[in-house]
Amino acid sequence: MNLDWIILHGLRVLTTCPLLDFWMPRITALGNSGIVWVVAAIVLLCTKKYRRYGVMLLVGLAAALLLGNLALKNLFARPRPCWLDESVPLLIARPSDYSFPSGHTMAGAIGATILTAADRRFGWAAIPLAVLIAFSRIFLFVHYPTDVLAGILLGTLAALLTYFAAKAIQKRQAEKRTAQI
């Protein structure tokens, strides 16, 4: 039994309780299709001050969809834990796509990183929510811990690349405007 399975089964033993059984499916639903992060991006787009962060968030989420869900999941084709150990009752619908990396977690890392960059106060809500969504994926037995870890790393990297690319574009545009004057 490898470390992923030890952690998965250990968490089941330590954390399974009616309260978490009730809340974790609801928390994970916030990450379905990155919906909570898409809503956050739309809210940012509606404000002049944070509009560019809304664009960054949508670009980052699109990158995660392409990289994670369309490319890496099919490249690695890792079966989900719930497919291999059906003795654990699922509290959500059985996912039909592959496990690696966690798309919910990638989207959460992108959302938390971009929202924190926009305003550190946004991070006070975004970071705990992203962590809860990531944990819910392991708790619900639909991802391995390494899927979630990869989602954190890839999501954070995608967010940082998006952020710094946007900053470079913004700087280049400012230099063009200055040169035209």
C-alpha cells in the first residue's frame, strides 16, 4: 500500500463524521467547474479597480482547464480512488474523468493566488475556501493526496505565469503610450 492510500484511508478513519459528511459535498460543489472562482472573476470584471484581475483569473482558469482537465488527466489516465476501492460509500456522484491532477484544486489555487494579488483582504476568504475545496476532494475519496498536491502546484504556477504575463503586457503598453507622447 503506497502513501496515497495510507493517507486516504487514515483520513477516512480520523475525519469521517456526520458534520463533515454533510458539509464536504457542499464545499466541493463550490469548486465544480470552478464556479465560485468564475463568479469571483465576474465580480472583479464589474469593478474598474479590479477589472484586470478578473481577466487574469479567467485566463488562469482557462489555462487550468486546458492543461489539467483536457491534457494532463488524459495523458496520465490515473484511475480515481473511488474506482479502485468501491468499499468507501461516495457522498457525491461518481466522477467519470481521470484523477490526476485535481481540477477543483487547480482552480482553487489559481483563484486564491489571483484574488490575493488583487487585494490581500480577498485572500482571507479565498485561501481558506481553496484549502477546504482541496481537502474535500480527498475526504470525498475522489482524489489522491498527490492529485491535490499537483493541483496546488500547477494552479499556483498557472496563476503566477498569468499574473506576471499580464504585468509585462501592462508595462509594455505603458511604455508605448509614453513613447507616443
